[in-house]
Amino acid sequence: MSERDEIWAGNYFNYFTEVEEHFQRVRGTSLFLMSPLDWALIESWKNGGVPLTAVLRGIDAAFEKWRGRKSKTQMVNSLAFCAQAVLTEAQIMAGSVQAAPRSPAPPPFSAAELEAYVSGNAAAVAAADFPEIAATLEKLAAEADQHLADLEQLEQRLTALEEKLIATLKSVQTEEQLFAARRELDAQLRPYRGKMTADQLSMLERQYLERRLLEQSRLPRLSLFYMR
């Protein structure tokens, strides 16, 4: 694996776990379970290119402001509370001097672990009657040794397969199912809409609805991001 790929892999696969653990730590409880909205928000930051450092700083800033309030009528029960602070930190970082590159990280998993993950997803997709996508996943699993040398390219292929899977699922959704999903999302987002930009909301809504669709269909996420 090249130095570029090692840096990419280390930064990319630590994103989800570090945000989750940092939010729980700053909130002061490890018992807090994030909601589907929280997971979708992390994914929207990741896909939007928000640096991990900006997310962690934003969480700190949001809680610092909350703790400075004279009256705290509610606990912080969603990562969405920190959305505006994260955006502010991302803007600050975008205008600052670029940080020095991190030291190369070791591969995040072995070839055997990669093969098992992709092969398991292939079996789940085959069981849900998507034979073409399942066959492609099986081929990728069999070539795990080769793909470990370029995880970024493998991730792009898995993302394309996931998008194809989601598009197929969307095409068979009824109007009532789409309405129910939208209503559920709106109810969860209502307290936080003022803390996010239109672009943030749009990306979050898409991530949430896609995640919900796959979960209801009992289908796995194919991205390596979910290999934990």
C-alpha cells in the first residue's frame, strides 16, 4: 500500500468511530446511543469533505456554549445540536493554512477481514434477490488481496454498487412508504433546522432516507466505512 493510500485509509476509516466516541465523551456518558439521524449526519459530513478535526472542534464548541447557559432545560440528545458549530469550524479551517500531512497509518484491516466483509455483504444481497450486484461483490471479495493495495478505488466501486442498489429499491417504493419516511424525517429534524444550511439539510435528508430504506429492506451498507 502506498503512503497516499495509507494516509487516506487511516483518516477515512477512523472518522465514524472518532466522532461517535468524542460526542459521547463530551456529553459525559458512554451509554448514549446515537439515532439514525445522528449516523446520517456523520455520513453527510464525511461525504461533504468536512475534516474530522472540524467535527471534533465543533462538538467541543457547541457543548461549551451549552454549558455556559444559565438555564439548561434539556440535555443534548442529538449530534444535530452541534451542526452549526461544526460548519463554523469547517469554514475556519478552510480559510486557514493547510495542516501538515499525518504520518502514514497502517492498513485498517487484513485481506482476510476484507474478504469476509465483502463476501458477507454479497450473501445478504443475494438473499434479497439482487443476483447481479451479489455476483460483482463475490468477485471483489475473491480479489481482496489485490484491492487491499488500493482501498480508495475499491471504496469507489462499492459506493457505485450501493447507489445502484438504492436506486432499485427506490423505484419500487409506494407513495405511502415515501410519505411515511419523509414525515418521520421531518419530525426528527424539526428542532435542528435552524442550525443547518440548506445544503447541509439536503445532504442529511438524502443520507437518512437511503439508510432507512436499506435497513427496512434488511440490506447492508456496502461501503468499507461500515466495516467495524
